[in-house]
Amino acid sequence: MRGRPAEGPAEEAQAYLQAWAGGDFGAMERRVAEPPANFVERHQRFRDELRILSSRFEPGRVDREAESAVVTFRATHVLRGLGEWEVDGSLRLVRREGRWWVRWTPAVLHPEMREGDRFSRTRTRLERGAILDGDGLSLTRQGEVITIGVEPRRIQNRAAVASALQAQLGVDPARLEKLLNAPNVAPEHFVAIIDVRPERYQQVRPALAPVPGIFFRRKSARLSPAEGFAAHTLGRVGEVTAELLPQLGPTYQPGDIVGLSGLELTYEHQLGGRPSGEVRLTRASGEVRVLGRFEGTPGTPLHTTLRQEVQSAAEAALEGVTQPAALVAVDTGTGAILAIASRPLEQPLHRALTGRYPPGSTFKVITAEALLAGGMTPESPASCPPVATVSGKSFRNFEGEAFGNTRLRVAFAHSCNTAFVLLASGLKEGALGEAARRFGFDVAYDPGLPSPGASFPAPRDEAELAAAAIGQGRVLATPLHMASVAAAAESGRWRAPYLVAELEDGPRASLAAGTRVPLQALMRAVVTEGSGRSAAGLMGLAGKTGTAEFGTGTPLPTHAWFIGFRNGIGFAVLVEGGGVGGRVAVPIAAKFAAAL
């Protein structure tokens, strides 16, 4: 069945090109006068040889005579892994039996193509850009890792293999079973389990090598300064996944090594650059002609604000912490992120950036600023009873503490909940929310990786205001944001934290006039005489502990917090479900601060 006749050569050419754009080679063939027997096969081969993802066509000039016509067109073919290739072509048409037909020759595919010619292409990916630290030193380099894996047919005892991998490398036996039972795994396949650096390989090899079924392979890899160094932040590279490929666009193709997480993924196009390549035509004689060139560009380095010595101190401070944890440090004068670490390393969640938690008593830094802005001083009177009831809701202090009639400094240093609940009830309407915004709550910012910041929903009643004043209720913040709160307490100005140098001009806000010095005095008292006094030996350290309730149960489980500043660095420590901030988070913070 022939294609429905079009009105004239322009309309016939348009219909033909629309069918080509849609990949309907059969419909194209039906519009061709005397098509070759292998017409569809030739178009399929053209598409496959050049790995054409899609084509679009723009008709041009029409030169018409009585029984013939030529219609020019601009073809834009999207080549997988290379991008767009533009070709100026033409369709010759002939009028027969009252309608117009395309007179097809190989030149329709490309003006230079003749019978017997073949298309081909080349492609080269250029060097990947480095991720740099705040001093301009590279945080990434090309090196060697050893892939530890198994060959199913060589395994004599699965339990022995699972036990050895778990004991030496922490590999979950369930994960091993899942990999071995995958439907596409043949007995003779090498099943990769984990990549390790040469130094780690030397440590575990004596225990793993004797186990039948475990094998090792060397390969090139992109490495950071040390194993686990800023792992969640820098991210990892590997072979592009089927899910990621359409998101990255047509200059990528299966088999490419790309960023799979962290900065490596977020800045893939900058770091990965563009591949170079050629579209070639090979004559039957063997002559090769270059029909199109793609000028590639190497990856561009990404400048971050990380400082290697600060990041190393953060990593060391979290060493031995078995619960999920995070530590973030920022420059108090600029908001630049100096270190950011999340644990455990084997979980993909970057909780330092994306985890949102009730800040608990660390939020009292903000409530205290609101009180100071309202006219109080560190020596102003404050009442710290065992229980404070607001609109029928009772609030208590940790372990039943009570200081009676005291001063704001003592209530803050010892984190008296009842004092802050009572004092907050005397604030002007909206004052606590205004203070929260001065510390960046409900302010959107982009540090360079996704991070939701902090939120302070407007309290719906007096009880919710009381809960918000001690960092409970609906108040939520990331560890990154609470580090920026600590930084603001030292500098007197909140600055949106940023990880990528080009993002330094983010939102900012000043604390209320006259609050900076007394707020610092309150935070210093936490360390010298209050809930953070286990770190009293560190000169200049100031901060605030936090024990934030979450979830369900009696008693409620708590996250352990400490935020603080010292010598121009503001930081936050969080241990999920860690218990008491003064007992759990302060020692980590002290270890970090002492290392600086």
C-alpha cells in the first residue's frame, strides 16, 4: 500500500522527513519511487553505525520544475555519546501518475555517500577534572584499587566465604547472597564485592586468599587523599547506570565512567567535560573521509571550600563512633564549609547535609539571642523549677534537675528547659520566629549539594511556642545548618554555608544589635561550668549541648548534639539516638577542636 499522495513536492518531502524523524522506515519506503530492496535495512544500518538516538529535520528551499523538484533540508542527528551532528541534504522528487515521489539514492543519507560506502565513528573521553580543596590542592587522583570478589563455581563453602568477607571487610552476608543469587550471574563469572586500596588489600589478603572462591583483580580508580576521606561529599565514580544515562544527556553512552554520588555526580558535566570524536565515511576503495568532528573538552576542576587538615580532624573525631553520626565545620567569617563527615560510611545517606532532626537544646542559642534582644543580660534573673506547665503541657528538665531562682547564664549553661519555656512565654509575639530567621531558619540556600536547611513553623499555640523554644515540637535542622548557627554566634552574622567556591554569595543576616558578646559569654559558660564542662580544658571553646527527643517510647529516645565555635571555626556534632549531648557529643567535639 503506497503512502497517501501529498499535494506537492514540498508537502511530500515534509511527509517523508516526518516519517524519518519518527523512525518509520516502512512509511518512508512507501513514498519512494522504485526503492531498493534493502531500503529499510540501509536506514537501520545508518542509524546503528552512527548510534543515532533521534533525528529532526527542517525543510528548506524548493526548486520545482514541471515533473521534478529538489527540496533541501537540514538534518540534526543526535549521536549517542557525541551529541548533535548537522547535515545539509536534499531530496529529489519526481512526478508520476499525478503524484510526487521521492527518488532515493544513498546521497539522501549524506550528500557524499555512494553505493558501497559505510559509516563509522570514533569517540574519545578526555581527562576528568579534579575536585580541589580550599587551598587549590587536588582531593582526587587516579590510582589503583583491588576489587575483591568471588567466582561461584570455585566456592566450596558459602558460609566460610561470607564469614571471611564480613570479618575482614564488614560485608553484609545478605548482600553477598543477593549478588550470588542474581539471575544474570553465571558460575564462571567474577562477581565483584568491594574495592579496597592497596594498603587495605595487604592487610586482608592473608585471611582472604586461602578461602576457596575469593579472588582479587586490580583496576584503575579515582582516589581521595585517604580511605573514607569526605566520602559522602566527594562521592564516587563508576560505570554509568541505566537510570542515570537519560538524565546525563546524549553525550554519554553505556560504559562511560561517571560520577555516581556526591560532588562527582552533581558536577558531572563540569568534571566530565565533553568527548571528542569523528563521523567517518569509508569508501568501497578503503578511502576514509571525515564528515563531521566533535571537538571535546577536558573536565574543568571544581573548587570546593574543604580544608584537608580540618576534614581529617573531623574524620578522626568520629573514629570509633558506632551509631549514625555527623560532624560539620564552617568558617565563621565566610560560611565556607571546611569539613563535613557522615557515618556510617557504608550507608549512602549524607546525614550531615540532608538529615533533618529536632535540634533540642542547641536551639537555645537562638532563644537566648531573642531574650537578649528583648533586653535581658546573662545576669538577668531566671527561674528554673523542676516542672513548667504551659497551656496544660508539662515540661521537665533532664534527670529532674532544678536550680530554683537563678540567672540566665546558669539556666543556659546547665540547659534548663523549664527556665527557657517560661522565659519564651514573655517574648513579644513573633520574636522567636524573627530570631530563628536571623539564624537562617526558613531561608533557602544552595551549599553545592542538596540540603534542606532548617525550618521553624509558626507556633500554633503557647504550648507549641514553649516546645519550639527548647528545639522540640516541629522545629527541624540539618547538622550543616546548626554548624552555621554556631558560626553566627561567634561572628555576629549568619551566613549561608557553602561547599563550592562559586556559591559564596548566599543569603546572610545580622544578629540583633548588642547580642553577640553576651551570647558568646553564655556559650562559654556551657563549657566552663555547665553541661559541656568535660571540654573545659580547651581554651576559647564555647558552645551548647543538646539532647533532642524523637520517636516514641517511654522514655523517648534522644539524639546527642553539641554545637560550638573556636578560633574562627563553627561546628556541629550529632549522634543519632546517641543519648545525652553532654556525655556523647561533647567528647567528640572536644577531640575535633583539640586537633585544630
